[in-house]
Amino acid sequence: MLDEAVAKKQAVEDDANALSLNLSLANRLVNGLADENIRWTNNVKTFEHEKLTMIGDALVSAAFVSYIGPFNSIFRKDLWETQWLGDIIAKELPYT
């Protein structure tokens, strides 16, 4: 009877240790997910801003590649500052 009681006690202690390990792993997982929630919340804000500026950025990129890419930097800067930037601001297109 003593051996049976010691075996049952050992089994219960083993189960308690396994459950303690599972609880520790679950806590680590929950804490990790909480950090991910913060990161994803920040990403959503960033994506909302990028969604607005995407149109202007794509316009500027496409125009640069299509129209002023082959010219020298002085001409590109002049065209950008005097023509395109003023037009983008006048039309209130968001860009970065």
C-alpha cells in the first residue's frame, strides 16, 4: 500500500510539474501576443497614412521615371521644384 501511495504521489507531482510548465508556456505566449497587438496597432496607423500618400507618391515616381529621368540633376531639380511640386500642392495631393 505504501508503494502504491508513493507512486500515486509521484504521479500527481509529475502532473503538477507538467501543468506548471504548460502554464509558464501559456503566459509567455500571451505576453508575446500582447506585444504583437501593439505592433499591429502601430502598423495599422502607418498603413492608413501610407494609403493616403500612395497616390501622390506613385504619381511622382511614375512622372520621374517617364519624363525627367534622363535629364541632368539641375534640370530635374528645377522641374520638380517649379512645376511638379507646386502642382501637387495646388491640387492638394498627399505625398511623402
